[in-house]
Amino acid sequence: MPFADISGHDRIIEVLRRSLRGGKTAHSYLFEGVPGCGRKKTALTLIQALFCTVLPDDACGACPSCRKIDGGNHPDIHLIAPLPDKRDISIEQLREMQHDLSLRPYEAPRKACIIDPAERMSVSAANSLLKTLEEPPGNALIILLTENAGLLLPTVRSRCQLIRFAPLSPEHMLSLLQLGGMGADTAALVAPMSGGSLQRAVELDNESLVARREAVLSRVSQLNIHQISTVFDAAEELSGNRDTTLELLDMLLSFYRDAVHLGAGSGEIVNRSVRPAIESIATRRSLRRNLELLERIYETKRDVQRNANPKLALDHLFMSMAGSSR
Ligand SMILES: [Zn+2]
């Protein structure tokens, strides 16, 4: 796929294309970022552009080499990952790969290899790779993918050009999910909860999330300051560990943003499939009060991110949400 099909990493792509044009790509790269943010796609496109017989700094997508890479069957590319029943990438796998890199390429100008996830190389495997990273045989290109460069041996890190991939922004995520066929309101629900990982967003799109959304809307609609158990029961049921609480808060943010839109007279909301519930949030309180609550949810999210106790944080938040109606 051409670089233009990769979302959210324009600056990185510009740097890579410039080095392709100048014939100055590094021997070894280390791509750091959350899985599912586009690291592997970028790595494959970089190799594709390097091998492409038509374009100097991009993949044309149509020449035999580009088509083979898109089809996952180019003979000069190695993808190294832990074997199915193993935790780590073994030294044997790397030895075999290194031997192959030393042979003449079948059809590409050079060979290429992606190691993913690089932090799963055993120490002996990583050590065996040092010389190859420094001077890859046959001018091969080696790309390591990792979630956290700090998990790799410093000797491995220092031999690679480090490129940091930011998590995908919610806006990029939203458009990618919808391009992939996800409904707009599901995409709007999972995008802020995905941590910038497309993979995670797709995993989130399942029945349990829909069930959780129903549970959250139902608990929120029952909050009543004159029946204090509604506050503590809701916090008890909906809080969990830090991550599930942050997910819940992202969900509430999405609902209250929609309620504020409705209150301000805009008909456009993202949570369309639960519109009646959002309308009832919007009409139960004044616009000003809903804006205050939206701000309270943001504050609670920041507190939980800073390690506040999830249950206590939700107790306080739900107390505000149960409070005065107007
Ligand atoms: Zn091509």
C-alpha cells in the first residue's frame, strides 16, 4: 500500500520518504509505539518502497514486487515473531534469518526483515543480532517493532535508528474504523477507549461493550441524591480496576458531549443508537449544569489517571451527577 494510505503519521512518513529519495535509509530501524497504531504497516510500506521498480520513494502498489508484498508472499522478506507455542523469539530463528540474509536476494535489490515484537527476543538471541544490526549482510534492511524501546538491550537500541509512533488520535481512529465498516456510533464509542491502537479498537467492538453501555446508561438514569444507595451501588458496579474505570469515564464523556450538543440545539450526536437515553440526559438538567458535569467527568478522568482510587473517584462523580437537577 502507498504511504498515503497510512493515517496519523505524516511527519514520520515524510522523513522516511526523504531518506528514500536521498538513498539514505538506515540499515536498522526501531519503530516504537502501541501495537495497532500503524508501525507494521509503515515498516512494510518502507520495504515496499525500497523494492518498488516504479517509484523512488513510495510503493506504486501495481508492480510485481509491490503486489507480492501486498499478498504477503515476497521471497526476500522475513517476518520474525515468536513461534506459535513459544513465548520468546529464539536464537535459532535469528541464526536462520541471518544466514538467509547473507544469501543473494531472489528478486529484490536487497533483503529485508521485520522482527515483531522485538522485546520478545531472548537475551542470547538479541546478542546474536548485534553485528547484523550494525552491518547487515548484503545491505539488508532490518526493522524492529516494539511497544517500549526501554525493554530492549541498550546495545540493540543504540544500533538502530529509533522512530517513535504516537498513538492514533481519536479523530484518525474514528475515520479508520468507519472506513473499515464499523458503524458511526460504535466507532465513536470505541475510538476514545482504544488508547490509539486500531487493534484494540476492533477488539472493543463486541457485545460486552454494548452490554456495558446499556448498564452505564441505566445506572446513570437512576442516580438520585435522595436515594444515596443509587450513587454507591452505581460506583460499586461500574468501577473496576484503573483501566475499566477510565473506559467508563470515556464512555460518560462521549454521552455528555452528545447531551450538551443536543442541549445547545444541535441534532448531531455520535451515540445515535441510544439517542432516547441521551435525550433524557439532555433534558433532565440545564445545559449549563450538563457542561459542569462534563467538566467534572474530565477532572475525574485526570484524577484516576493520576492514580486516584477508582471507586472513591466514581463515588464523588456520581454524587455530583445525582445532585441538583437544574
Ligand atoms: Zn511498485
